[in-house]
Amino acid sequence: MGLTRQYLRYGPAALFGLVASARGNAAFVGLRGERGRCVAVPACEHVFVWDTRKGEKVLILKGLKQEVSCLCPSPDGLNLAVGYEDGSIRVFNLLSGEANITFNGHKAAVTALQYDHLGGRLVSGSKDTDVIVWDVINESGLYRLRGHKDAVTQVLFLKEKNLLVTSGKDTLVKWWDLDTQHCFKTLVGHRTEVWGMALISEEKRLITGSADSELRVWDITYIQEVKDPDEPESKKSKESSPGAEENTEEDEALKMDECPEERLVKCSKVGSVMREGRDRVVTLATDQTGKILACHGTDAVLEVFSVLSEEEIQKKLEKKMKKAKKKAKQNSEEEPERNVELSLQEEIQRVTNIRASSKIKSFDLILSPKGELKIVLLLQNNIIESYNLNLSAQVPQAVRASKITIGGHRSDVRTLAFSSDNIAVLSAAAESVKIWNRSTLQCIRTMDCEYALCSLFVPGDRQVIVGTKTGKLQLYDLASGSLMETLNAHDGAVWSIALSPDQRGFVTGGADKCVKFWEFELVKDESSVQKRLSMKHVRILQLDEDVLCVRYSPNQKLLAVSLLDCTVKIFYTDTLKFFLSLYGHKLPVLCMDISYDGTLIATGSADRNVKIWGLDFGDCHRSLFAHDDSVMYLQFVAKSHLFFTAGKDSKIKQWDADKFEHIQTLEGHHQEVWCLALSPNGDYVVSASHDKSLRLWERTREPLVLEEEREMQQEAEYEESVAKEEQPVVAGETQGETGLAGKKTIETIKAAERIMEAIELYREEMAKLKEHKAICKAAGKEVPFPVNPILRAYGNITPSAYVLEVFKKVKSSELEESLLVLPFSYVPDLLRLFNEYIQLGSEVELLCRALLFLLKIHFGQITSNHMLVTVIENLKKTTISRVSEARDVLGFNMAGLQYLKREIEAKDEVTFFADATDRFEEKKRKRKKKEKMVLAVL
């Protein structure tokens, strides 16, 4: 084998320029014990926690590769559940910032997450139409609920009952009984998708938002509460006529439901609350107390409603009754018999509308004990705004408390440039130019500009030039952060700008079919004595097509111009005479670059190909299929024939122009990559994408071998394909409403393989032990027994103890799925080992869970196997006794803890009173002292 060329790997160094992604939702988190100050927002694959008061990033919860799609803080405020685009869920600890638990169950993006009121269970809804309930404490999935026909949009636990309400894009709202794990009721009163829902009035009302401007309100009555007292009445009602009328009404209500025996809840529509927005509801939510309801559509207005409590409703009713009586007296009528009722609009009152500076994507609210409402809005254009609303005011007005904007652009970055010292990075978008410090990633300057398309640092790095969509060239001074000059350069957009190698000027190409040559000059400034930099137009090259890209050769002899007719024309710089035409692309060439030695030119096109040409004769050396979508940017690494390309397929790739090899792919962006810039020394790459993020990639010292890279790529592809395979099924089970929570992943397969290897080692060691005993017997003395190196590494443990160790290391959330792919030939050994372990009383809870699952999935084979009858009988005895022991221990501990709690509470009361007395005495002493001092002065 010949020598392989070594390359150095580029790795991700940082993500910046992003305040918040608009894909997920914002959520208040209680960091450092203060509620309503810190807010968690999705930021591509990470979660950023911002301090809204200081406008600083407090914490970064690092993700893996997939984009964040959903957030939900736990009720105790210590954890944050994060749902991702690939269907995985990770639970982060907000104190340490690390992910403690990972749940894999969904096949598509997680769209809704909700904790129950104790924080012990987590429910998730997904685009794959499934709802899964997870046990957070045991770190495992409980069950999967199937029933929706389209993506799930919202999931809500009911506090009082063990019920779950889910809504979906299939226009349905489903009620699930979690005791029996089935859907017992479906609300079909919506014509369009149900986009959001919320529970109010102590869970006696449900509000749903769909694609129109009405919020539908449903009354919830729990049947058990109503049924018992009514039963004897319905029997008597045969005799009395009023009773009979009531009974017919009840019968009708029962007929409305298909199956009256299974009913737990009665849900009837009471009316609608009208929104001002005409489009669909995007988010509908209440605060934790349920007193405030808010919603927004696809526009920039958040509508806030106040929900009256029972007491407030009673007061209002009494007032209304008084008024009605007064009226009746004035009209000299008898007392009004008809009941006075509050309309829905009076119970759910509009408080105010909050208009944000851009489209709202999500919000969260917290009602402080003082009655102040704190609202955080996540906007579409990379901004977080927070508002305070004083509800006790006569006319509540929202006041903007803070706005986090400095960390990023409002729109997509279309051009990037590196300064000559590799330290400053320029990024420009539709509204501003920002200068970043590469090492600290802080934004140093922000300057307003027009829609920027191309940019460069003027030699010396003190000024920058930006080419705009309207055909202007804007010159900025970095020291003062001011616009020094604006020139009307082209009649159409300035698509490309290139600095001349002699650094005395630059060239621009525009949509007006012109290439213009410019020189830097110093002109007298009217306002000051010193001269300032300016740009002078020297020459023009008129062409037949729009110019998309211009590049100089390093010796400044040639100028390459890419045109809209899919060709690249090369001209002599001095005479502007035509030299070569490079044709072969099927769609326009959007980007190109010439290598440092002027021998190669690489062109990237909208036809997804990159072509490498010789600059001597214009011959095409190779055409490479580079990206799955248009190639947006191409640049050579300094002093080499390696180059980078950026594509609309969200990937950045590195290529070798000599060997025509694909070296590596930089994956990180989640949407189209618009542009990239390489530092002059080639150590850094910075890229900008439609996902609003800027990413910095750094050249590491780690060598990259192409063969290894290909192998790793194939492994990654295999691992991805595993999750897409058919899920294993349990024999004899039909696909019903419920199913197993987990899914088959590469981790579950690896865990099953580890269990298989451990059992095989156990079998081998037991066989060896048998042989060893026979040898000892034959020899009549003790012969030394060779210990397996794996067992020695674990501290000379027995083979059976090793199997238990391996079993304990399987993640709780992956246990069921690992056992499901385990072949049956290993199960008899496992059952014998389980019996041995449970007799010893080790890991009873874990082993019982595994045992019951194995019995469930292999029931037929285990019961028909005569060898296992005695094993199962023994297991029956040992498990029952051991489980009851474990239950007794738990009961004893609970009683002990409750006793300690009572003791502590009693002590606290005593100390509280003692403290109060001490404080009172201290105040008395101070007052006397003061009086003495006053007397002394007098």
C-alpha cells in the first residue's frame, strides 16, 4: 500500500450569532431560586438560558446533533425536559447543566411535553401521532398511546384524576384513562386542526384553539361526582312528573355517549371566546395558577385574558342579582324568578393586547404573588422580549422590561469576511453589519446597512465595504462604527466583490451586466483636517449577462467572471481582452475561487456540481457531485489545493482539488448554508445559515485518514438505518391502543449484545469449573484454576455476579427494548440466574421488572418448556417473599420520614416563636437606647 496523504480534521469550535431558534418554545426556568428572570430557549441543537434582566447567557444545555423542538420545565424547577427533531427526549439538570436521562421512543419530532403536577411522570406527543408516558423517577417508558391520525399538538395531565387530554392536527381532542390506558372519549366539535388547549377554573373547563378566531370553551364534569346522589332519584321519578322530566334529560345525555358505563367525564361545549386575530392559534397557554390565559396567532399580537375565580364569579352574580331586584322593584313587578347568569365573556375577560416588534413564535407567563404578570416572547427574528403587566391597574398596560437582540442578526446572514489578522469576523444581513471577535465570540460593532450581499475588509482592517441588493457600495469605519460613504455602484444588485492582490483596489460584479474596477484613494474630509479613505471608479467591463461572481488570479493577470448563462469567462486584467470560456455547468455558477498558485479554478453551481479546471487551457480536470442542493459558496484554503464548499443541503464539505477526493463533511447547520469565510491562515472556517446561526470551525491537530473517515460514515449510516427498521413485536400481541414506550435503537442492540456475551461467558466458565472439579477429583488434590481476565478486572467476581453487573449497567429506559431483541436461547439461563439473585436479595426491583417482561414476551415458549417448570415455581416463591420484604422496608422508611417531618415541624414552630420574642426584645432595647440618647442631647 502506498503512502496515503494525511489531512488535518476541522472540528466545531462554537455556535454564535443566535439568540433563539423559532422552532421550539420559550419557557421560564427558576435558576438560582428566582422565578421569572431566567428563560430557556431553543438554539439549534442546544438550549440557551438567558437572564432577561442582564441580557446575558447564563447557561448552555448542550445537545448532540438534532434540533430542539420542544421544552418543558419540571414543577420543582430543577430539571428541564427537552424534545428533539429525531423524537428523543433528554432531561437536563439545571444546576449541573448535564443531561441525566434520555428517552427514545418517538420516530419523529417531539411536538408537546408536559409533566404531571408532582413531576414524577412526563408525557410527550409527537409528529408520529403517538403519545408516550414516561416514568422520570425510574427513568423508563411506561406505555405508548395510539389513536391520533396526525401530529399531536398538545398534551395535558389532570391533577385530580389520573386522566390525560391530548389534541392533534386530526381535529380531535382525546381523553385517556391512564389506569386502564385507553381512550374513553373523543371530542369531535372542531372542523379544523386543534392547535392548542388549556385547562382553567380548577380543571373544570377546557379551552381549545383551532384555525379560526374563536376559542372554544368546554365544561368538564366528572361523572362519579354526579352519579351517586342521582341514582335513587331516578328510581322515584316514575311517580312524580317533575322528576320524570329530569330523568328524560339525563337519558338524553347518556344517549349522546356511545357507552355510558365507561364514561368518566362529561364534556360539553359552553360557548366561545372571540380572538382578535383572524388566523390560526399558534400557542394557547395559561400561567401555573390558571388565572391568566394568553394566546397568539401567526402575527405579532399576544392577547391576554383573565379567568375569574369561583369567589369572583359569586361576587359578580350577587351584584347582578341586586341590580335585577332593583329593576324589578322599579317596574313594580314581583321578585325575578329567573336565575341571573354570567356570560362567558364576563367570566373570561380580555385584559389587554401586547404588540411585539415582530411575529411571535411562542411565549411563557408567570404571575407573581404581588399580582404582576411577567411575559416572555420568543420572536421569529432572533429576539427575546420580556414584558411586565400590572393587573391591579385600572387599565392594565404592558411595559417592555427587556429585549435581547445584540447577540445576533434579525435576518439571515448573506455575507461573511475575515480580517487579515484572523481575529475579526464580519457578518452582514438585511439590516445590519456586525463585527465579531473570533476568540471571545462577542459582538464588537453593530452598524445599520441596507440588504447586504457581499463584503470585504479594506487592507489595514480599519474599514469594511459592503455591497448591497440595491446596487450601492457602503464604506464603514470600524473605530467609530459609522457609515463614511455610500456610492451608487451598479443599477442592479452587487452580487460579488473581490479585493485585488496588490491591495490597491477591488472589483465588483452586478446584476446590471457590468464588472467595475475601483481604486482606494484618500480624499480631503470637509469635517476634519485629516484625509479619509474613499473609493474611485476606474474602469468598466460590459458583458451580455448578469454577473454572479468575480475573482482575481493571485498574480492579478487574469479576472474570472461567472455569468447567468452558466459559463465562466476569463479576461486579461490589463487589456480586459477575452482569454477563456469555461462551459459545462447546466445551471449558473454561483461561486468560484482560484488557488493560491493560479493553476486551478474551482466553480460551484446551482446544478449541485463542483468542477475543477486548469487555468492554463481551461480544461475541466474533474466534475464532482458535491451537494444535494445548490452549491452556495466555495473557497480555497490558503497555501493549498484544498477547498471548502457550502450547500443548500445544510452541509459544508472539504475537498482535495489534486486528488479529487471528498475529505470531510462538517455537519451542524440545520438549514441552508448561505456563505462561509476562511481565515487567511486557514485555521478557521466561519459559516452562516438560514437557521440564523453562525458557526466557527477550527483546524485541529488530529490527522484524518480517508479510509477511517469512510468507515465511520458507513457505521453512522448503519446506526441511522437501525432506528428506521421494523420494530420487534411481542408474540401473540395485536396492535392496539397501547404499546411499549421504547423503540429499537443502536444502543438497545448493543445492550442486548452485552447481555448475550455475559451469558456466554457464564456458560463457558461454568463448563470450565465442571472440568476443573473433575480434574481435581482425578488428581486427588486442588489444582489451580485459571481466572478469566474479564472477571479478574471486575475484582475476581463469580461468573453469575458478572452477568448481574452487566445487567445493572443497561440503562433503565432501554431495558425492555434490549430484552425484546434478546434471542430466546439465552432466556432459560437468565431465568435460572434471576432465581439465584433474588434468593440473595440483590437488585430485587430491577430483576422483577425484567422477569415479568420476559414472562410476558416469551409466555408460550416458557410454559411449554418442561425444563423451566421447576425454575418458574422457585421464582414464584422467592419473588413473592422478597417483594413483600422490599415493600415492608419501604413502608417502615415512609413512616420514619413522616415521624421526622412532624418532629421538625414541631421544633420549627417553637423556634419561630422564640425568634419572634427575641426580635421583639431587641426592638424594645433599641427604642430605649434611642430615647436615652434623645434625652441626653436635650
